[in-house]
Amino acid sequence: MTSRGFRNWLMADTTQAPGTHTGPHGKPEGHRKASWWRVMCLSGVDYFSTLGYQPAIAALAAGLLAPLATILLVIVTLAGALPIYRRVARESPHGAGSIAMLAKLLPRWGGKLVVLALLGFAATDFMITMTLSAADATAHFVENPFVPKALHGQEVVITLVLLAALGAVFLRGFAEAIRIATYLVAAFLVLNVTVIVVAFMHLFSEPLVITDWWGALTTQHGSPLVMIGIALLVFPKLALGLSGFETGVAVMPQIKGQSGDTEHEPRGRIRGAHRLLTSSALLMSVLLIASSITTVMLIPAAEFQAGGAANGRALAYLGYAYLGDGFGTAYDIATIAILWFAGASAMAGLLNLVPRYLPRLGMAPQWARAIRPLTLVFTGVAFLITVLFQADVNAQGGAYATGVLVLITSAAVAVTLSARRQKQKKATIGFGIITVVFLYTTVTNIVERPEGIKIAGCFILGILVTSFVSRVARSTELRAATITFDAQAEQWLAERSGERIDLIAHEPGHASRYPLKLLHAQQAHHLSDLEPWFIEVTIGDSSDFEEELLVRGEIHDGYRVLALRSSSTPNALAAVLMELRNRTGGVPHVYFRWTEENPFANLVRFLLLGEGEVAAVTREVLRKAEPNHTCRPWVHVA
């Protein structure tokens, strides 16, 4: 393959323009053929894979109380996280989740900074999902009795190989990921159900085990209120069992909708997402409770400790104990495979979020819209994290839990604010209570495992630095996604077809200055004999980057004025000038007066407020957009 052919392949799967972005690989609606249950498998490789380690975590954190603590987790899941994300799916159906909701509720630079911070936590969640799951898959691999001892101590190398294989799947295409996820989830769930059923058969055949557990529990903890209190205290340590909801909404764009779906009202996709979230939550709740009961009652407590045979792999322990080494090895293979591929839903989430936000905000280069370069970048970052943490699962657990809990808490805040804005009092109170629960869980987790917030802080700092460097680097691009002229402006353009158009830049809101501006332009410049028009740009949300421009034709004090609203005056003027040239066939001229402010202050005003030294920046945007100076619109300053 030639270098040009490689570049074409690398950039082939590129997300669509702002307003029409449809998620990973940017396929139009008609190309999405995955049913909701198959997409559930994609998010399920993350969610369901926690069965590989969640029962052991619960037993280690809560001891004999693990079943009660797990039931509390299930209550929070079904009564808290599930209603939250069902609403998120309804109000943000394009895969951007609660971040998109907060972006609408918190506009301008403050809102953008919140979005960038949440993207940092999302990156923490998704990236650590990839590296932690791959490291856990490696741990299951090297602990299998049939694996050669020579591979012990090679955990980093094995984890890097698994991550490289995951990246290769996404380089092939997103449909490949869904196909693999479907087979993995089906096999893994069948094996887990088999282990749990056999374990319950042993429990029922030895009722003294249940009696002994209950006697030890009541002797150790006394009253039910004490048990509930302790379960509440250890609940934050079980929060990894909530990890699948954010990825569940992140992969929404891959759900096949119905014939009447539109990008603004994808009702079929929303209905499918609700089925996905509800089905996975109910199925996982049953499996978590059942696995917690069987593992705590049938496995000696010492085996859950570090170095024990059930540490991080409780159900695998039962599989070996009751079904033999052959079944245990099959269970290990399925666990290794699904833990390896758990990073697929995380990768899908990143490939949906980053192109949706960062390039549109000017905070990533244009190639960040392409899926394959992003896949290579994310795989490289996963390599770095794996080497830094030496593929240690425990070392990454705090960051994983922090990312999961912050995203769930942000979703709770988003739906609470949304319900309040829509004056839904009962929903506001209900979601507010859930928000408090998740806020408590998040803060407790951060206090107990502060390394998580430190790692997340590194991701946030990295995103902020690279975002603002990219924003500065892209500041002189043409930012208009589309340019539309209203009927009046269209009529004026039709009158000037093939002729030169002279535009006088004018600050909006100063109607009395039109005659003075015209007089200055006539004295300082060689205007054509045709009537000059004025052009005015009203600054909107200066934190926006790409936008759709509407140019209105207006009459002010007898003068023709092209008026528009934009986040940046120079970029909007350059875009309109280029469009006028293309529409009329004549090269337009625009006339400015020099500003009096300090050049450095003007630069800062341009970067942050979209104003500043308009003339010079407009000319620079045009220079970059049109290399041929004979076809480039003219900029005059005096």
C-alpha cells in the first residue's frame, strides 16, 4: 500500500459534519442494522464482565454481609441509575449522554470547561476500563493451572498484546466489534448461569451451610439495622457494579431505529435504548445477587484475601471446585475473552464522545473526526497506562471507580436540572435524592482511594492543555459549517450577480454611525461606483467554534446591511466573503478601520471573545482558506 493509499484508508471512516454526527464511523441511519439486544452485548462486555471480579470484591469488602450489600447495590441500580439513564437516553439520544445535557444547561465558557472536565473523567473511566479489564484478563490467564510457568511475570507484555488486538478489531470496523461482543456475552452468560445453578444445587443439598452463614451473620452484626448501616458504609466499594450504564448510552447511535426515526426524534432508537438499559440492569441484578450468595456461603473467607484462590475470581473458583478443571478452564477462557473485549464498549464510547465534542469546539485537530487515527491514539495511551501501572489491577481500581461514579453523579445532576427546568416537581425531588446518594458514594470513594482523583486530574489536565493548544492553532480556520442567506439577502445577491460587492464592516448597535462610516470609507479607499453594503456581526456564544450562519438582509436608515450572529467576528466575515465570491462570481471587497487597542490585548479578546483586531485576522483566515491571491476576497484597512 502506498503512503497515499494508507492515508486514504486511515481517514476513510470520518464522522459527519456538526449537527449530523451519528456516532462511531459516522454511518448514516440506514447503515445501522444492529438490534438493541446485540448493541446490549457491546455495552454488556463491560457491564457483564464485572461478574468475573465483582462477587470477590463484595466478599472482600463486606464479608458475610456481601449478599446484603449486593442487594443494596441492586436497589440503587434499579431505583437510581436505571431511571436516570433512561431519561438521559430520551433527552440525549445521539450517544453523548449526560455530558450533552449539561452542555446545553451550562452554556458559554463555564459550560465548556465543565464539559472538558467531564470528558476528562469519561476518558479516565473508558481508558482505565480498557487497561484494567485487559490486565484482569491477563491475571486470569496466568493463574490458570494449564498455563506454562514461563509466562508468569510477563503480565505487562501479555496485556499489551491484548490491547493491540482490541485496537486491531476497531481498525477493521465497528460492525466487527458488535459481532464479536454478541458471541462473547452469550458464551460468558451461559457459563456463569451454569456455575450459579450448580452452586445453588450444592447449597440446597447442604442446608447447614445456609444455617451456619445466617448464624455467623447474626452473631457478628447483631440487629438488622446494624447490618444495613454497615452495608451502606461498604456500598461505595461495590460501585464498580454500576459500570455499564454510561457505555450503554454511549453506544446508542448503533441501535437500529424504526422507519419514522429522524436525527431530532429517533423514537425507535430511544425505545431500543430503554430496552437495552432495562434488560441489562435486570439480568445483571439477578446474577449479582445469586453470585454473591453462592460465593460467600461456599468459599472459605481466607480464599478471598490477597493471594487466595478466589481473590478477584470467585465464580471461577466455584467452577473449578464443582465442575472440574476442564469446565474451569473453559470458564477462564470465556472470562479472559470478555474481560479483554470489555474495552470495546469503552473504545466505542471514546470514539463517539471525542469526535462529537472536541473537533466541534476547536479543541482537537480535524483528523480527530476520523475513527482510525483516534483508535491508534487511544491504543497508544492504553499502552502507556499499562506500562506505568505495570498491568496491576488493584492500582487502577481507584481511578476506574472514580471515573464511573463521577459520570453517574453528573448524569444524576443533569436529569435533576432538566426536570427542574421542565417544572416537574416530583421528578426533581426524586432525582435530587438519587443525586445525593451518588454524591455521597463518589466523595466516599475519593476519600478512601484518592489515587483515583489524581489519575483523573492528569486526564483532565491533559485534555485542557491539548484542547486550548488546538483551539489556538485552529483559531484562523473558516468555522462555518453552513451559510444561509434569507430571502432579502438572496434578492440582493441576485441583483449583483457577476459584479463586485463592497462591504463596510460596522459594529452592530450603532445605527447613527452609518453615514460617518460610509464617508470614511469613501475618503480612505477607492470604492466602486456601486452602492456599498454594510456587514455586521453580533457575537453570540464565543466559546462555540463551528456553527451554522444565517445572513439576514436588513435596511437601516436607508442603508443595506448584511447582519449575522456568530461566535467570532473575523472568521464569520471571512466565511461570508468566500460565500459571496462563490455565489456572485465577483471578488468582494471589505473595508475596515484600524482599532486603537493594544495588539496583545486584541489577540486575547479574539481567542476568548471572538473580537479584537478584526481586520488582520479576517485577512489571515482568508489567506489560509484561499491560497490563490487573485481569487481571494480583498481586505482594506485605513
